Amino acid sequence: MITPDFLSDIVQRAIKQGATDAEAIGIETTEFHVEVRFREVEKLQEAASRGLGLRVLYEGRQASCSTSDCSSHAIDELISNAVTLAKHTSVDEAATLPAREELAKEIADLGLYDPVVAELPTERKIEMALALEDSARAFDPRIKNSKGATCSTTIGKVSLATSTGFAGEYRSTVCGLMVAPIAKEDDQMQLGYWGDRQRSFDRLDPVEELGREAARRALRKLGARKVATQEVPIVFESDASEELLNDFFEAVDGTSIFRRASFLVGKLDEQIAAPELTIIDDGQMRDALGSRPFDGEGLATRRTVIVENGFLKNYLLNTYTARKLGLRSTANASRGLVGAPVVGVSNFFIAPGVYSPNEIIASVKNGFYVTEMIGFGFNPVNGDYSRGAAGWWIENGQLAYPVEEITIAGNFREILRGIEMIGNDLRFRGKLAAPTIKVNRMMVSGD
């Protein structure tokens, strides 16, 4: 078993062999996954893995190695290889560990581990997947087929130790459900999908609700058509808003900033969006998928306001990018077993507004309600944005008919400033979350 004390010993041995600084991480997981289709179990797998990674620094140089073998011989080889490699890499003065005073002083209990998830029997997970698909298939006679349903669980433990004095660990669980029914009418077939992921079992939406929602999402796409090219208001359903937020992350990632590969370089404390918009990254939310007591470098996670009432207040940073920019880390270091830490999100979300999704739709005389984003098309350097999309056309404040094979385009500067209404329907099903959003205008390209 990998423990902080075990990792601390490895770190000290690396120092004795010549490393200037070192950090060691241990990741242990047990993953379960079942796929069912038409009440038959098509795939059932469970796998346990354990890995140990060591990153060493030597006079401004760094290297990393990993192993799944924790025997004495393997650890000796791991340390020797990492120190030797570090001495042959190029110097990067920003490649340092966090200062001792920056490190987490205690390991906060954020409710990341649910014993109910950890102890779910295989039979129960199969039953949940079967009931999920049954619910979707029974919703409407036009649900003719299915790509199946899944139930998965992950039980994990992360341990970290550094030569600057940090040693800690935390356990976590995740349970996920997903179903993908297929609706058919005349000669048209449409795929819908829906699910939920949570750390705690009792926070999962009921399987019956998830199945019905997946069926509704398939049915509402039947009869979809194209529309003429035009500039109109756009309403992004919450799932589509999350796609926007994911693209926005790339623009506030400290790596993009110090490389000058973002349209937000040099924009701190400037208004970049409508006053209605506030974006937050919070690693301390209890029982949330993006929460953790410390980041990949041992800093206590925190709540960071990225955009406040339209003003850019912070970038997302780890120690390296903070050093490059002369700023303070926001405790957003993310890492695996090998390589230097990168910048990642915790719980990254758009603060909810006061409008219901129906009120937002009702405010549009002629426009596009986006329910699905397709492909990639964001340039963080200049903000240009173009994505395939599907959804519903809005006429006189009502959803009139489904549309597909549409492209929406604009520039992220104008998209951010053009936000007019934000919904009250924020719901976390992952690390990113966003409510329904209305943007005053974007170009819609169809026929």
C-alpha cells in the first residue's frame, strides 16, 4: 500500500542521491464498469491499478519517472533513473516546487468518499443499468432501439509527499450512470443520451428520471431540419453552456496566458463580459466531483473568482505558470504519475442567474435554442468561435421545431459581452457546470 510516509522516504532518498527537490505521488484506483443492452449484460469489467510517480528537480532541471512495482529494487531504479535524467535536461528557472509556506497545513474533509458507493455489490450495479435502459425504452413507443446503458464506479486514493514538507492523502468515490436510447419515426432515427455522475450514491438522480430524460432528448430531435443562414439570438441549454465554459477555460489557463496564446492576455481587472456573468472555480465544495483537499503540488485548494460581474479577476494557475507570470498559484495544479503538473479545473462553473429556462426562451422572438454542440472550433488566440450545433428553432417565444446540421459562429469577445440572461438551472454532473444562457446574437449557418 502506498502511504505518505512511504512516499516521503522515496523523496528523501532522491535528495540524498543529488536531487535539489523532489515530489512523489501515488495513485490507487479500483474501477468497475457494466454495459447492458436489451436486458443482456454485454460487458462487465473490474480493474485495480496502483502507480507511483517521482518528479525530481536538479538545479533548475527536472525529470519524472513512474512505476507500478513498489518492491525495493524497483524503487531504487526509479530514484536513480529520475535523478540521472534530471541532470541531462535543460534549465527552466520557473520549474520549482511551491514554497513551504504555500503548502496545505491540514487535510480538509470534503466528503469525497462514500462507503455506499465503495460497497455497492455487482448485482446492484447491473440492476441499476438494466432499470435505466428499461425506463428509457418504456417511455414512448417511438423508442425503437438502444445503444445500451452503463453503470460505473471508481474508488480511488491519492497520496503526495514533497521535499518541501508536505505529506497527505485522500480517498474518493464516483458513481456514474448513462443511457442512450434511439427514437425512430418514419425514416428518421435520432439518438438521445443522458446520465449522472456523483461522488455520493444518494445524490444521483433516480434511474427512472434519467431514463425518461434520455428518451425525451431522443424524441425531441425527430423531424429536425435545417434553417436559413441568419444572425439571431442564441439560447444555450445548460449542457451546451458547459461546452462554452470548457472553451473559456482554455483562454484563462495560465499556460495559454504566459505563452501569449489567449485573447485574454493582459486583461486582468478589465471588463471582458456582460455584468451578468460571474465564473468561479471552487475546489472546496463538499461532495463535488472537482473537489480535493490539496492540488497536485500540495497546496490547499480554494475558491477563486475568475470573472466577477463581467470583470476578469484571475487566471487559473499552478506554481509553474504563476512563476512565469509573477502571480500566485490558484491551487489548480493537476497531475498524473509522470510529467510536470499542468493547470486543471476544480469545480468550474457559471454562477446561476434568476431566470428559468422557459423565461429565457420566451424572451426570444426569433432565434436558436442550442441543445447539442458538435466538433471543435475555438481559437483561444483571437477568440474566433465556430461549432456545429443542433436544437430547436424559437418562434415568438416558443420552441417551434427541431433543427440540425447547423453551424453557429462568432467571436468569444462578443459572445461574452452579448450575454443577456442567465438561468437558475445550475446542476453539477461533472467538474464543469453552467446554467441556461442567452446571447444577444450569433451567426447561424444552415441552408
